[in-house]
Amino acid sequence: MGYDWIFDVLKDLKAFAEANDMPELAAKSEEALTVATAEVAVRTDAAAPANRDTAPSV
């Protein structure tokens, strides 16, 4: 399924908050986007197979 849906939800929440004069919710939504980005990056990096037998190409 992937993680794209969570970013869509958080972006929609932030847009809603901004359109409805909810600056604290908008800020927390932005913070949640930052956290989600970092956590998804860790998960997807950990899931990628490491090929340690191959030297990096220059």
C-alpha cells in the first residue's frame, strides 16, 4: 500500500486548518509531515537491501 496516503491526509489537514483559521493545527500538521517524512525514510531505507559486495562507482 505504501506511505503516500499519510502525506496526502496530513497535507489535507494542514490546508483545512489554514483555510479555517486554525494556525496551531496547521503548525502541528506541518510538524507531523516532518516527522512522517523522517520515519518513512528510515523504514524505506531499512527495507532496501544493502549491496555491500559492490564497490561504489565513481
